[in-house]
Amino acid sequence: MRNFLTAALMVLGISMTAHAGFVVEPAVGVQGITGQTQFEYKFANNTTQKYTQQSYPVSLTFKYQTANGFWYGVRADDYLGGTFSKVTNYTTANDTFTRLVASAQIGYESAKGIRAWVGYDAVNQITNTPGTTSNNNNYEFTSLSGTGYQVGLGWKFHSHVAVNAMYDVPTYTGGTVTAKTGSSATNTIGTNGYNTFTDGYWNINVSFPFGGSK
């Protein structure tokens, strides 16, 4: 978190001296605001565990906006205080996690502040701390990494304030799966169609753009 804030302050400082057209946009929000964002884990023994997830993302976008409203840029998200709430199989303590995402985006913002964009997650990774389990499905993951795609809509209703909704769909190709005592799980993600993960989540946020064309 400290490194993320340091980077954010550095980019914010750059934006104060950047020429018109460059925009820096920090944001704060919530992921899984309804508590129903689905995360699904298919174990090595072909058992499926379903979760809901929630966290609190902070982000920083640095972009170039053209005179006709199109823009392109890069974004970093740090999802803090995350919890995976187990829906099936497990009935004990929830997992806790953090998520880091680095993405490239391209979008458009109208003269009335309506904005839309698509993006590609070059990095989407989770660090997970499993909760205590007490049944026979003794498989847990401690890290996941991959790429993803995102789509977003928003409204900039003030020159320095916008509300946004972004949906992100990651695909995990790496990570670590561990087995509890007495279990025999493979540590390879996606082996024979098992140890696979299905994920998709909302990031609802308020952002604060600075800079851009005058």
C-alpha cells in the first residue's frame, strides 16, 4: 500500500506540470457492492466451491485525452480489505485477500461528461489467506495470477468529480493451490480442467480527474 501511494503522489506531481490533454485520475470505491459478485473454484477432485467477494479498491489512472473526447491511458488498482465469503461446501471462516491490477484502457468522454471505456489487464493477481476449514474439501489457493478484460461506464458531473462502474473478467493461468493434511491436491492451475477459477466483479467508484484540455 505504501508503494502504491508513493507512485500515486509521483504521478499526481507530474500531472500538475503536464501540458493540456494529460489527465491524472485517482479513485476510491467498493468491489462487489451487492455482496453477490461470484467467484468459483473447481478443485482438483472436481468439487466446486462458490464464493461471494468484496473489497475496497483505490486506483490511479494516467491518460491522454484528445480534443474530440477520445482517450487512452494506463491504470493501477489496489483492492484492499478483501473477503471471500464461502457460499457452498465450507461453513467456517472466510478467506481474506488483496488484489493488484495493472491495465491499459481506451475510451471516450462526451461533452456532457458521459464516458465509456474498454481495457486489458496486463496483470491481475490475488494474494489470498485461507480461512479455517473443517470438511473434506481440503483444497485452498494462496495466490492467483493472470490477465483479463474490463468494460466501464461513468459520468463526470463536475470538472473534478466522476462516478464510474467497471466490470472486470480475469483469467488465471498461474498461482499456488495447497492441500490440507490428508489431501492430495496438485499445485498446477488448470490441470486436466481442474484447479480452475471463474471470476468476474464490479468496481463501483468515485474518481477525481485533474488536468486535460482547457
